[in-house]
Amino acid sequence: MIIVSEPVRHGLEHQAINSAMLNGLLEVLAGESVHFIADPSHLATLLPDIAESNAARLHTEAVSLAPRHAQPYQRLGDDFRMARHTLRLARELGARAVIFLSVTQTLLFALGVLGTAAPRVTCLGIMHGGLADLAPRRGRIARYFPRGLRLTMSLAARRRFRFIVLEEPIRTQLRHIAPRIADHTLVLPHPLPSDVMPLPDTDAHARPARVGLLGLATPQKGLFVFAECARRFAQSRPGQVEFHCIGRIHADAKQRIAAFLEHFRTPPAVAPLERARYRELLGSMDYACFFFAGGHYDLTASGALLDCIAAGLPIIGRRNALLDSIESRFGPIGVLYDHDDPDSALQKAVELRSAPEYRAFRRNLLAAAAQRTTLATGSLLNSFLGPAQQPS
């Protein structure tokens, strides 16, 4: 028995990645069951994606979670209850492992206080975002009062809790800024979404190029770089490129983005975009743009990037460790730039749409996708969990 707990996500959030991990794990478990704890709204969106062959071994439990964006003091009680319930269930069911599909600082604090389920039970948690808070601060005060995440991760690690990050370059960064935490960290390459298929080849050079900013539209993902490009191209190259925001606008960016809306063929949504609509828009793009800014994505994997890998959708983007890592293994995946010159990268990408290089970008992305199958995800995740219990 494996206990899998999703203590954070509601509704459609992380539906694609969580279903991929559950399907992968169930595929490789030889007769073993998974007990999955999640918010009712998340279960409702995720269960239809579970393969029929796996469904009989997936037992679900609905638990109401703290509001999604509750402050730490507001969710502390809920996270303690979730941690206590999950660990108690692991003991009662004789589970060999507990996996938290997301974690928060308050959940890590709870796990550090409560300990793990039992000496032989492996406890793991997947770190999605926020690791930039581990960056060291200067000054005497910081020496005695470390950042909250560093403190709670260290506390949980002392209780034999281990962390999972979703790309190797993230652990590499951790070794520089938090080496002791990196020693307790495993790498699971970000699973591919189970609902995104390779795009068909099309002859698109007769129409304007379509470029998209995918997923949650944030400054860290390059929203305002994308918006400035849209404004400049509308003025200097009208009709040549269409700019599409395929996802929801982050609340902090709503007011500032208003000045750019006229330059978007598809403006950002104000509510979460239905996954089917997201896939439809993604499938009509020629490129996806990743103008990473601020260092956030040095320590965070992008689910939207994995959508592009699964679809074979070439990328226009600013280089970072993850993009470089993919290119070093599989070859060029789009038009990447080193410095602040997105306009030149965009123009070059437009010119390459009907060239052999564009088809090579797609082949290389799909080659990367072939290394991230559901079965490969499940096999690696299972290898982290320790030996399966033998029937008595």
C-alpha cells in the first residue's frame, strides 16, 4: 500500500501532472494499491484521467482543504490535521511509503513536529515552487533567523523526510544555495501531461505566426516581456505575428496588463482556463514563449514547458539551466537567446517556420518526450519508495 496525499491543490490545478504520477505509479506496482487523499474538487477533475486498468487499485478519500491562497497562519491547523491523518493512515494500513504531491511551509513544519509514520515508512514530498526562498540572506540577523522554508525543510529532513524536485538543474542549484537540503533531495523529471498529444504537421507559413504564453501569466514567466514584444511588433511589423495568452492572469498583474490587452489576439483569462480549451489553443500555436525573469524558474519546473515537450511545440525563450539541459541532450528545441533581445529571437523564429530547422525542433522535443513516459515516471518514483512488502 502506498499513501498519496495532495494537501494543497483544488479543482483543475495540477490535474495533468497528478494524474500522470498516479497512473505511472499504479502501472508499475505489482498488485499493490494506492490510497489517494485530496480535496473533492480535485478528485472530480482527476479521476476521469485514471486508466481503467488502474482504477480498481486506486482508493480515494475526499478531505476538505484550506482555501488555496490562505496565509500560513490560516492553514497551519489544516496542514497539521492533514499530516496527522496521513501518517496515522499509513500506520493503520501498513503502508510502505507516503508521498505528498505538494507541500507548504506549514505542512513541513507539521511533519517536522509529528515525525514520520513509522521507522520503515518512506516519506517524500514534491517541491513545486517557492524554493527561491532558500537563497541565503546576508547579515547577522539572517545567521540566527533563517528563512522560513529553509528552517521547515531542515526540520522535516531531520525526521527522515526527503524532498523531490522535478528537474536535475534544480537540485544542482540547491547544491549551491542549500547543500544540506540538497543531500535529502531526489530528482524526478517532470512527468508529461497525459492529455497532450503530439501536434500534426501543418503548412502554416501562409498566415501570421502564432506565439503563445502558456499557463499562469506571471512576470516571472515573462508576461511583460511578451506584452512589450506584442506592442513593438504591432507597431513595426503589423500583421506578421499574433500574440496569444493561453491561461489565467495572475492577480498581481491584472492592473498593469490592461495597457497591453489591445495587442493580444487572445488576452489572458481572468478565471482558470478549462483544460480542453487550453489544449485547443496550444494546438493552434507555432511557438510557445518562455521569457523567464527574476530567477524563479531556476528553482521551479514549468508545467507549461512540459506541455510543449509533449506536443512537440517549438520554443522561443531566454536561456536557463533547464532549457540548456534539454538542448544538450536532444539538440535545438527552438530559438533561444542569451541576453535581453527577444525581438530578434521572435523574428528569427518567424522566418524558420517553413525551414528544415523548424521540423528539427519538433523532432527533438518529441525525442525528449519519449524519455518521460508515464511508465518511466512510475518506475523512478517507485524506486524511491523502498522494497515492496512481501505477503505473509
